[in-house]
Amino acid sequence: MATIGDPLMDLGNGLAYWIEAGDPAELHLMRRQPSHLDGMLSRQQLVEYYTERAGIISNGGNGAGFGFYQVFGLFRLVVIIQQMYFRYYHGQTKDSRFAGFGHLVNYLQGYLLNTIEQYS
């Protein structure tokens, strides 16, 4: 798949999956890459590095300039996980990995609301 659009949308979507060592245990349940290990960039560092190299925004992602993209990425992730749990709950899939996603959706909703408030 390929699209033409705002590259910060892709960065925001990717960061929704970027789990840091200090993140709550609920987020670590979603971790699929080693972004939590020593030596890996934090979300903030990744945004600063990307935006500096691309010359996209000057605030390094510290304020509302990147907040929209971070919130969008988290919202998208919550929708994806909710859809997976819905399918599991209604017997449309038997994949036991989705059994705990109801709890995860509820947690991520609160996490998302806190993130929105951070940028408000």
C-alpha cells in the first residue's frame, strides 16, 4: 500500500506502537518491537530527529504542532484493537491473543484522553 499525504500522519501512526521502557505495563502488552531497550530513541527524540531531518516542523514535536498526529495515531490504534476484540467477542475469530483486548481498549481510551489533554 502506498499513499500520498502528510508524512507526519505516518510518524504519528508508527509512534502509537512505540513502547518505551517507562511506559505502563498495559502498553507493554502491545509491544512488538524492541523500542523499549536501552539505546533506542524515546518517542520525543524520534519526533525531534525526524522533523529536524525532514525540515517539517520547528518545535521538535513539543507542542500542538505534533500533538494532532500523536492523538490521531493513538485513536487509529484504539479503533484497530477494538475491531479485533469485537471479532473475538462475537466468535468471528478464535485467536486467543484478542481475548484481553477489551481491557486494553478501555486502558488505551484513558491513555488517549490523557494525551489529548496534554495538548489542550
